[in-house]
Amino acid sequence: MASNTLANLQVNLARNQQLQEQLSSGKLLTKASDSPGGAVIAMQHRADVATLNQYSRNADDGIGWLSMADTALTSASTQMNRARELVLSGLSSGSAGSAEAREAIALEVDNLRESMLNLANTTYLDRPVFGGTTSGAVAYDKNGVYQGDDGKINRSISGNATVRVDTSAEAVFGPEPGNVFNLLGKIASDLRTNPAGLQADLAEVDTAQKRIQAGLSGVGSRYNQVSEMQQTAQNRVLDLRAQLSDVEDIDLPKTITELALQQTAYQAALAATAKVIQPSLVDFLR
């Protein structure tokens, strides 16, 4: 009877300790032996959360690249609209216009060219967004010559989706030697020395504008894709965290109640143990 009672006391005490550990840690699972099946599920959920968080970080980086490209191309489109207006002004002046008026227009075109070069050299984290995988600081030099390469910068944003986050310089600014910088330089030269060439320049400006707008549309499409995939990853992380909590977190009110009951049961077991074989040898002799 004494051995059985002591064994039951140990069981009660062990359960009491287990409940106290759960309350102090807030976890049902503190080691794999607590629930082998639950431990496997928890580890899988944690691995999935880590993977999805990495996809979300990749998407953040991709959004940074695409945002810079979007801002630069939006400004470039505005600049090309202004260039078109200046070409039309030059055509209106024609050869009969004053050289001073055409020179003023040409100077503004020169300024637009410098501004376009600055936009083409837009950087993200010190890397040119239109420079491919180049390690250089600029995509174009001051003469409008491309300094980048044809490499692509991709970001994995899900298990089966990889998105290009840089933008092809040739696709938006045109191939050499007919890129937009050379075009603006030619417009300025024609304004000064060959007004008759402005008609052909106008057609080239329209082509360059369409190219930039197409590039802007492509950037916007990729931006939306990356944003949507990032939101999907973040929503999935929330779901997994809820499932992980169901597996390894305690139900606080229930655990507190169980601990109170267990402590009461332990006190009752102690009282029962104190009464085991109370009669002594003297009582027997009497």
C-alpha cells in the first residue's frame, strides 16, 4: 500500500511539474517527446514560415527596384513630351525664325538630354536599375554610351515564380547609336544648323516616347505581380502562425484550471498517504 501510494504521488507530482512548465513557457511542446507528431508538424510549419518570409523579403527588394524604375520612366516620359513640344516649336519657327529663338530651344533640349541621362542612371542600393548586372556606378556615360551589360536581375517571389526586377536599357531608351540621348543631341544640332531635319526628328521622338511608355507599362505589370505575390506570402504566414499556435501553444484558462485541480489532487494524495497503515505495533499488542 505504501509503495502504491508513493508511486501515485510521483505521478501527481510529475503532472503538476508538467503543467507548471507549460504555464511558465506558454508552450505545450517543449521537447519532441512531449508529442512526436505535433513536433513534426511544428517543425514543418516553422520551415514553411521561414521560406515564405524569405520570399517576402525578395519581393520587398524587387519592389524597390521596380519603384525606382517606375519613377524614372514616368519622368522620362514627361521629358519626352516636352522634347516633342520643343521640336514642334522649332518647326513652327522654321528656317525663317531667328537663330536666337532656335538657340534658346536648343539649349532647353540640351538640358533635357542631361536630365534624361540622370534618369537613365537612376540607382537602387548603389546599382543602376537600367544597367543590368554591371558593378559600375552608371548605366550611361556623359556621352550617352551604354556602360552596363545584358544581364538580368531576378527575384524569386514564390516556389514557382521568378520576376525580373531590373529594366532593359535598350528596350526603354533605344539601341545605340539611335538611343534617346543621341536623338536629343541631334535635335539640338538640327535646331542650330538644320531646321529642315526637325520633321524627321519629330517622328523619332514619337517612336522613343512609345518605347518608354511600353517599358513603363511592363514595369507596372511586374510591380503588381510582385506586390500580389508578397501579399499572398504574408497572408500564408499568418495562417501558418495560427496553425503553429494551435499545435504548440497552451490554452491558458484551461491550463490554469488543470493546474489548480492537479494541486488539489496532490494535496488529497498527501493526506491519503499520511493515513496508510496508521495502527502501530503497540496498537496491535493492546
